[in-house]
Amino acid sequence: SILSWEPFRALPAGYGGENSVLWRNTTNIHRNRRYNATMHQAVSGVVVAGAIIVALLSQNFDPALQKGFVRIPTPDIARYPLKTDEFSRKVVTFNSNGVKCEGWKYTPTKPDPDYSDTLIVMGHGIGCQRDFGLERYAEGYAKAGIATLTFDYRNFGGSDGEPRNLIAPTRHVEDWLAAVEYARASGYKQIVAHGTSYGGGHVLVAASKQMNVTCVISQVPFVGGPESTKKNVVARGLTGVFRIFHTYLKDSLHGLIGWDAVGMKIAADKSAGEFGYMELDPWELQKYYSKHPKTRLGGWENMSPGRGLLDVLLY
């Protein structure tokens, strides 16, 4: 019982009491053994977890989805100012958390007197840019006499930031706040935030963060993220969920190391078993691409880095 605690409490002072050298030494032995055992378990757990992670991350389901995701210069013809009898369009920029965002400012030739101090700010949906159909709405507003600004989120289109096409809703909301602040600094008193699809959800979140706009237009918005995540888990099954987290972990690790990004398709063909953010039927894919221009700003490709997936799942 020399390593037992209790017997020493009953010994006379100087022989083995709690203040004796023997008591303190024995206590230290116990502590060291417990500490060593705990550390052994922790190290073993880390080694096993690390081995599992390395084994998983070494898997490469689709080599075509591992790439640089770097910005491709857009031909100047896609950036030229536009002028018609009813409106003019020019490129404008603003800052969002130290990164330059780019947009198109549409100015009506004959502003409506009731909306002369109004600017409509427009942002697109998941994985999309301002040149993916927003110009049709902006031109319509401008023809009606209302100034409009369409902008690209960071890492998309004409905006700066890499890796390209990074879908990160928290960052997108920050870009909305920066765009509205730019509109306010430009002298407009009445500001309208018009978001569509994923952007329709972003304007609701941004408005809840005291965006201070006159009006919010939330067009076919993405709302109820947690419910969407649950349905995705059921629809994709365990294999699909595993691939999502595999892509997220692998790309996050690549980002820390500085390696090429690893991603997944933004719009995938469900009938072909493709893996993506949106897994669509062929007819839906055809509709999706019908709004795309022949020359996409920033060299957009149908892929997005995986490091934003956790933000998407928890949004």
C-alpha cells in the first residue's frame, strides 16, 4: 500500500502525514502516472485521427476538380462602357474588407423625378455573377428612370480575390453591406437592395444587420438553410455527405499549405451522377446555362473551392 493515499493520513506527523516528504512524493507519483496515461491516450488519439484524415484526404475522387481557381483576365470587350438612348453603363469599384469589388452602374438618360435620389443595388445567387442575367433587370430599371448597381461578390466576375468562385455566404453578406455603403457614399438617399435566389436570402440577412435601406426585394430567396441541409443529407445519402466533408477538409488543408484548391461543380448533372452544389436534371441545366453570356467575366468556370462548404451548410 505504499502508493495508496489513505494510509498516510493516519500516520503521526513526521512519519507520513499530509505535510511529510513521503506523502508529497507519493502524491506526485500518482499525478505523474495519471498525467502520463492521459497524454498517452491523447497522443494515440491524435495519431489515429491524423492517419485517418491523411488516408481520406489522399483520395482523389475527381482529379479534374483539383486546380488553381485563379482569375482569368476578361476580354476588354466585356468591360466597355455601354451607352444607349435610354441609359448608360459604366464600371465602378468599391472596397469590401480590403478586397476590390466591381460592378456596373446603370444611369438613366431621363431619371424619373420620383426616384432621382434612388439607387437599386442588385446581387446574384449561388455561384453566379452580375453578367448572368442581372443586366436584364438593371436595364429594365434604368429604362424606367431608376439608377441601378449590379455587383460581383469577392472572388467572382470582375471583383478581385482568389481562389475564384468561392461560395461563402457570410462573405457575400459582407459584400452586400459594402455595396450599400458605397451607394450611400455616392449621395443616394433612397437605397433598394434587390437580391435573387441565394442573393434573395443574403439581402434578408444583411437587412437584419442594420443595412439601413429603404426597401428590400427578396426574389425567389434561399431561406431556411438548416432545413435545406437536412434534406440534402437525406437526398445525397452517406456517400454524398462523405464527399462533401471530404472536399471541405481537403480544400481547407490545401488552402493552409498553399496548394491548388480542390472543389466541386456548382451546377452538376444529376442524371450523369455528377457531384455538385446543385444537382440538376438535364432540362434544369439547360435553363441554368441559358442566362450565361458567351464571354463570362473573370473566366468563370462551373467549379467552386470546397473550403466554403461548412459556411454554406451552417448558413
